[in-house]
Amino acid sequence: MNLWKRIQHAGRVVFRRNKVDAEMAEEMRFHRDAQIDTNLTAGMSRQEATRAANLQFGHIDAVAEEGREARGFAWLTHLQQDLRYGVRMLLQQKECTFVAVMTLALGLSANITIFAIIDTFFFQPLAEVQKPSALVVLIRETNSRPTRPGLLLKTTTGRMCRGWRMRWRCYFVRCT
């Protein structure tokens, strides 16, 4: 079955479920009646033939459910039923719905804001820098109070940066 046929079949199963169920019930009734006729021609009474056909065919609701499962896309029908039930429950309990919607709105807005901040500071290039590839990080090491054995990292001041720039003749280092 190609993709377009599968999509049409799924739409029919979900949106025209009553018509499909009616067609399936008619087909099951036809097979049950055919079995009753076969039993009658075998010499059974009408009551015995009906009882034997029902026993052979099985419980009608169970067979109908098996038919729905065999049709495929049962998960889509179940999803539709669950969504309807959820909306119905949300409409009945308005306070709970309000709290849930506000919680979702707050969470979404917080996530969007945090991502915008992270995107601005970490993923977007700096506007004032002409050569981003020439940026360096200057860190000095001392032994006064080590965070690791023998090493203490301290930030670099502007005065130190200007001194290093003069000493090493680094013209790409911008000291502020």
C-alpha cells in the first residue's frame, strides 16, 4: 500500500469511524447469517443453528474490537478518544485548567528567555570584534593560594594587559 493510500485509510478510520464500524458490523452479520444458513441445511433447528453460529463466530463485541485492531491505526483512534476525554475534563475543572495553562506559559516563557540569553552571549559573534579568530584569553598563574596543587588562576587586569601588549608587541589585544 503506497503512502497516499495509507493516509486516506487513516483519515477514514479516524474521521469516519461510525461508517466503517457500520460496514464491519454488516459484514459480521452477513457471515453469521451465512453460518446459520449452513447449520440449518445441516439439519439443525433455528435455535440450535443460531446458538452454534454464535459459539463458532464468538462474542460480537470482541470480534468487532479485533476487527478494529486489524484495520490498523487503532493507536490514532485511541489518541483521538484520549484527547476528547482530556479536553472534556479540562472544561469541567476550570481552576485546574487555569493553573495548568499558566504553568505551561511560565515554563515556556522562561525557557525561551534563557535560550535567547544563552544564544546572545555564547552563539552569536561579538559585534565589535573585527577578527574573532584572533581573540585570546589571558590568565596568570600564581602559587599564593592554589586551587589545584601548585596553581592558582587569577583574572587579568587592564594594566597587566597593556603591559603585556607593550612587551610582546601584540597589536590585536584590546585592553579596556
